[in-house]
Amino acid sequence: MQLTKLLEGTAVIENNELAGYTDTREINLEYYMLEVDGYNPEIDQQRVYGIQIVKTEVDRTNKINTETQLIPDISTNKESVKSILQKLIVHKVTPIALYNVLEDIIGVYN
């Protein structure tokens, strides 16, 4: 199985948007489309698309903390996943919220 990662966009959550995060200076978010070549015996091979979000948090002492969430198999429809990614970027969805947001957008995700 081969995985390709393509940066689709970024977002920054600045200090004035960080209610309750007094030690954090900013949060940088990167949104990736994942292309995974998978095997499906009915069509011999199939590409599936997924999402990865990487959050880099910089605190007031310049310490960097990173968090990531990856879901490699959301859909075989590339445009559908691109559309989801655009919504995630606009709303600055973080890795910890990815599963819940996907559940809201596409229904139950296992």
C-alpha cells in the first residue's frame, strides 16, 4: 500500500482566538489530503482518499507541541474529500475534533 500526502491548506489560530489557552501564543494547523492505493478484488485496484491534520502549538516560552490525526480511508471520491478538507480549513478544525466533525459531515465513521 502506497500513501501520498498533499498539503491542501493551512490555518492559524491566533492568541485573540484562544479563549482559555493563556500559555499558548498561537496554533498552526496543516491539512493534508491522503491518497492511498488500496486493493479491491472487484476492480483490481482502487485509490482511496483520507485526511490528516497536523497541529503545532507554540507556547509563550517558544516550546513547540505537535498533535496529529490521520484517517486514511474516508472515500474513493477525491472531490468529496477535497470539499470536506475545505470545510475543515475554514472552521479551523483541530486533530482532536476530526472524528466528531467527520461524523457530523458524512455520518457515522468507524
